[in-house]
Amino acid sequence: MAVQCKVLICVSFLTLIKHVSPSDIQACPNTNVTLPCNVTFPPSMKGDEIEKSLFTVSWRTNGSDIASFTKAAEQVKEGFSWDTKDFINGDFSLTLLRAGLDLQGVYECTVSYNSTLLRTSNVTFSILAPPTLSIPQQWVVLETESHLKCRADGFYPPPVSFSWTRDGKEIQPPYQTEGEQSPDGYYVAVGNLTLYPSREDQNVTFGCRVSHNRSIHELDFHLNITYRPSVQLSVLPSHSQNIPLTLYCDVESFYPEEVSVSWLQNGTALPEPPATEQNPDGTYRTRRYYTLSTEQRDQGGKVECAVNQPGVVHPVSSSAYLETLDPRDEPPVLTKSAKASVALMCISLVLVFLLCFGFSWRRRDEKKKSLNVSGIILPPRVIVGQKGRVTLSIEGRMVDRVQTTWFLNDTPITDTSLTGTSKANFNCLYNPLTTIHLPYGLTLTSPVSEKGHLLPSRDELGYYKLHTHGPLHSTGSGIQQLVSSLTFIPQIAIHKGAVFKCQVSYAGKDKIVVERVSEKFTILSAPEVSEIQLAETQNDSEVISMTVKATQFHPDVITFRWFCEGGELSPVASQASSSPRPNSEGFFSAYSQCKLPRSELEKGGTKVWVSVHHIALKQPVTRETRGFIKRPNVSEIHSTSPPDKTLTLGCEITDFHPPNISVTWLRLREGEQDDREEEVIEGGELWGPIQTQPRLYRATASLKRRPTNQEKKERGGIICRVEHCSLLEPIERHWRNVDIVAPSIPPSISVCWSSEGVGVFSLLFKGGHPKVKLLWAAGGPTLSPLVSNETEEIGDDGQRELKSVCALERSTNLPSQTSKQPERRKNGHAIKTKAAVTDPDAEGIEYIDEKVDGENNNIDRDEETKSELDEDSDRDSDREEREGNSGALHINTVNLDRSPRENERARFRVCVEITHPALKLPVYRTWTEPNEEISSSA
């Protein structure tokens, strides 16, 4: 399709630099425009006598000077120009260079000669940008509703008007639209045309016509029409059940020639095998074959031939069951009398059919709406962390109007496979319905929010992805099949003991036609089995205990079996014998222990192994003894850099047994802990192992290398990873190749107060390495430590930014009775209340708590009577809540006692201590309450 060039359009439009009136000028973008200002000199001023230096000329717009000329100086703002030589001819015009939207406005020209005003005039300048038209290349389907779009880009000012033509005749009347403004200030609009293409439209010229500012722009194009084929699936006769079966698919009356045919068996695509012939009417036909192997033929089920074409959303298909196409039993040989009986029976059936036809016709609509819905098919194995899929099949004549809704128990499920998060700017806002925005992107979400997480589990969002396949033609009688499925990632906290439910209804109808509920499923998680840990028995050094641990498994039934070369051993202790308890995530852990004399293990003649059996394991996990075992001690990495600039890194590995040990050096690129990139570094050396005591060894790992410039820029560092049979996980030591740099520390604390006495104190640190350490405290003469929240991200300038936020409310209540303490701890206002910090101009502050109402605001507090045990329990409770809700901002409560003599409250202070390796002494920032606030609150 033709695409018009906006530059050429504007060149033609330059002849139109429109002078709508003497004081109004319009021009295309990026063109030079002259704003006229001409003066006719009075007869007393003769040309030869005019002195240019006596002129005073100025151009102004929006209250600012653009150009000025005086005897003393001449100034012209960048982007504008004029020719002062034309002043003596009375031409004081100003030229705009590369006109744009930002230069639109009213321009004022003032001309004086020898302090005598000659002229003052105004010129209004505006941009006139014509649209650029384009129509995306589209295929349309014959005699099927199709939609065409015409896009008008880069026009100004709005609006534009769209209309459509066929062979020059208007088929859709003009309609006007404002369009949408793009970031560059110009506008974009889209016109739509709905049509049902016929064979007569194949070579007809269609056009999109756009009217803008009394000018017409048109773009012509031709339709690309797809003819949907008829598809028939058949089978080549076969005289044996033990040879491959050949299918073929007749595809007739399609256009264009490009077509692909895919084969499916039981909904699964079969591997590919081709060619097409042209019919007299210009369409094409082809026959495609597919040979089923003996195994595929024995599998049976439904086979399907699906034809895909350009522009067709749902492929045309034909399907049949192999049992119908390929009957397994040989047909019986009928005698003449049997054939006569069969003929008589057929005639009788035809008569019965004709009699029943009238009765069945009335129920035709009901049959069309009848659905055959399968049960919910669960995956054979539901394994934690691995995607599983539940499926429901629906057959009927109107499945294209069917919709399905999935539930977990009674909770609706939506597609959560694509999620994103956004952080709000620093802003004190309060939304009473859903979400409270706190400084630096921290949010608190109300428990009644309709936008809350779906089925949350330990701050994680369940993964669900919905699929709909079909409708597919399952038989030649018009019955279609729709398959609705749901992919999920099992989590014990969410899915243990749960069932899936699917409700089937027609689109736009509230009535539920069918509801299916799945069976309960068992979630499997294979155990992580440690190596056998050997240790001396505490009371008898000649007896060695052998312990193996299994963790992260589900369900809780697990079996440990110990063996030696002489037979099976009996464990002396086993947590598996009693029901193990699940951890906070629902996983189970268990251990088993055996004991043998030291002499049996050290001489190396006795082999001991343990076999771990669990339902999630296809094969048991086996661990063997390796003699007496002792964990290694690994020092920190030490570095030296001699004059040749070769970097040498090393660490000591001591007190381990057996001597087999592995050391790997890795380069760690900068990134978060969970998605860091590691690259193995070659060239590491291991000195030793050397025996230091009868059963202890030591070794030294070293690495010599010359760092590249790229590595010097990276701040990830280098890791020394030590692996030994005594370790469940490798020991890692981290060395960073970076300089210690102090961050940029703000001069003061930012403060945002609510009308109810809750304030947010914040600091923003830029750059620096490593991160600063912060301690917030508040109070009067003495300070108490506070809980704060720190977030780290990359700023617009590419520097790391650390944002620290601390929220608090102050209390001046007198000491309360000890009897009220249990109530305070129960409600947990100081620790567990999720609070919103409002704008300073807002009225009041509201608390959002699932268990506590507004009465918590009046709870008395008494630091003197609060025991250290209560403080510890509150602190633990606070830690648990913050771990469970990382987005919540803790509201600290600071008690300011009044003086017993003066009955006055001390000045309130908030202080933060900043420590960093690059700072010799800590840096402090303090906010102190003004005196007038004390007097007003006293």
C-alpha cells in the first residue's frame, strides 16, 4: 500500500503558509517562517536621511524578549533571525527557524525612530501539520466480518475527519475525531471500517479519505481476500492391523495458494510430512497424506486435519475417531436371508425415523444448547515448583458461545502469569478505599481492597495461566469441542487440601449450565537428602554416630533404611518414626541415625549406606559413608598485588577430613542476590592437602590473574567456593574489587507530619560503596531506637540511591496501670498496626488493621512498667510482621514523659546515626521540634 511522505506534503503546503488574516500565520513544522512587521515612513523621512542607528526595534512573546535592536546593542534569541539592512526600507520582519509547537503564540513588534513610536503590531503564529496516512497490511476472510484501520499520524491541530470509498464512491460517511496526543505534541487518530468481503471485492480499489483543516488526503489500497476451504478427512484402506495406516485430507476451494496443513492426534500435533493444484475457477485444491505408525494406530482416539490460512483466526478442520475410520473387527459375511432381514430392518428404521422426525424438530434448539462436559482432569503428578495443568473438555453445537470460570475452592482465579509492580513517587497521600502510598514507593494495602493479591502465600502471588483451545470440529454433525485448561505452580500453603472448580455458562448469561469439581490432589515434593554426617558420640569417643537428614519433602511419610555389607542395620534414633512437623512453608524434615564402632569405620573395610524412600521419588536416594568426616574451616580471602600488577588471591582451608576437597573460583557480576551472574575463572591452584594431625588436613587455595579493564569497572567481585563431603552446601568467601567510596549525605532530614501527630522522616543517599548503616532514634533528653525501612534502586543519573524512611507517633500519656499491659500487648498497636500517613492538610489519620479497631488510639503506654520480656516479645512480633509484609511501614510510638515539677513536655528530637567505612567518625542528622509546637501542645 502507498505511504505518503509528510515532508513532501509540507513542501506543497509551504505555498499555503496561510495568512488567514494579516495577523494570523500558519506553517508546517520544521520550516522557516517570516513574521511580517513593515513600516511606511512619513514623507518627512527621506530614504537618504534615515539613520539605522536611530531605530529602536523589539520583538516580544509571552512577556519575554525575542529580538531587540538599539543604538547600544543588537540581540537575537537563538532560533530566530532578521536582516537589519532592511530596516531603512521599512522591513522589520522576524524569521522563525525550524518552526515547532513550542514557538506558537502571539508575537508583538514595536518600532521607534529617534524616540518616536512608528508602529506596534501583533502577529499570531500557529503550526499546521497535515496527517501521514497508513493502512496496515491485512488479510480479510471471504464473507466474514472484517475490520480495516486507517492511521493518521502527526497532524496538528485536531480534529480530523475519516471516510471510506470503494471505486471512488463513498461507502462510509465522514465522521470526526480529535485523536490522541503523542509525546511530541502532535496527534494520532485511527479510522475504522467494518465490511463483509465478497468475491467482487477481489480487485476493487478501496480508499481511506481524511479531511484536515479544509484539505483532503486520500490513500488507496486493494484487499487481500482469503477463501476458506472445505476439509474432508479420509483413510486409505488397510488389510492388516499390523502395518502403518495412511490418512489423507482433501482441502478444496481455498485462496491464496499458501496453505499449511497440520495433523493432530488426541489434541497433540503430529510430526510434519506435502502440494497444490489449481481449479478452473482460480482456487486451489490439495490432498495431504499422513501415515500413522503401528504404535500410533494402536493408540486410537481422535485424529484431526486442521488447515491454517492467512487472516483466519480459527483454522478449518475435520476430525474423526480412528475406531470409525479404521474398524478393528472384520465385517461378517451375510447370507441372502440375512441380507433380506437387514434390508427389511432398515426400511422399518426409516419409517420410525420419519414418524419421530416431527417430534424431534421442536426440540432442536434445546439439543443445540446441550453440552457434554467432561470431569476435571488433574495432572498425574503435582510437584511443588513445577507447572501442572488441569483440563476440562466441552462438546456441543454452540461451544463458541461458552465461557468458563475457574475457582480454587471458592476463590475465583484470574490470569496472574503477567504481573508488574510500580513504585509511587515520594508523596503523602491516603486513599480510604484501597491503597495508601507512603514515601519512596512503600505502600500499605487495606484488607478489604478489591485489588489485593489473589490467594497470597507468604508475600508471594500464586501463578495461574488460563488457556482456551478451540472450538474444534469433532464430528461431521456440527458438534464442536472446546478445551479449557489452567496452568498453575503448586504451593503447599495455597493448594494443600484444595480442589479446583470450573463453572460453565454461556457468554452474557448469569445462569451456570454445568459445574465440575476436581478431586483432592496430593502435592509432592522430593526430599533433599544430606550426606551421611559422622561424629564422635559424646560419652564414648570409640563409637561413631552416623546421621542423615531429609528436608523440604511432602507429604510427611518417609522411610530410612540402613545397610552394611553384613546386612540391614537398625537405627538408634529417627524422627521419621514419629510424625514430623511441617515448617512455616508446609514442608517436612526428618532425620535418621545409626551407630558403629570407630574401628569398623576407620579401617575402611565396612561400607555403610542408607536408602531414603518417598512417594515423590521415582527411585530411592542412596547415601554412602566415606569414613570419619570433619567440616573444613575456610578463612576470608586475602589479596596481594606485587609491582607486576598480577593480582594474587588466596584463602586457607583447615581441619577437614577426608582429604578430598574441591575449590572453584568464580567471577560475580553486579546484580541482586537471587539473579546474580556467575562465571568460572580458570587457573586456580590448590596446595595440599597436607596432614596436620592423625585425622585432620589443611590446604591453601590461590588464584593469580591480571584483572582486565572491564573487571575493574564491575563491582561484583570474586568468590572462592569450597565443596566437601561434610557440607550440605558449599562454603563461599567473597572478595570485592572495588574502592570504598563515601555516599552523598543529605544536609537535613525530610519531614512530613499528619494532623494526628504521625510523621514520616526520610533521608536519600546517593552513590557510595558499600551501603551505609543507619540507626534511627527519637525521644526527649534520652533517645530510644526506632524501626526504619530501607530501599535501594538506581536513580535517573545511573547512581545507586538508598532511601531510608522512619514513621512514628508521639505520646505524652502518664504511666498507666499494670493491668492494662496485657491488653496493649494483645492489640499490639505499637508493633502490628498498619497505619496510613496522610497529607498535612488532610483531616485526621485512619488505622487499617485486620484485628484492631480505632479504639487502639487511646491505649495507654508505660515504658517504666513494661518488662524486658514484653519488649523482646513485641520486638519479635514486629519482626514477624515485617517479614510477612515487606511493603508495610512500621509506625513507631515514642513516649515523651512530662516533668513532675513543671508538668511540661521536653522538646521532641529525631536523630539518625550514619556510619560508613569511608567515614572516620559517624555522621549525625537531627530534627528538633520547634518551641511554638511545644507551647501549643503543652
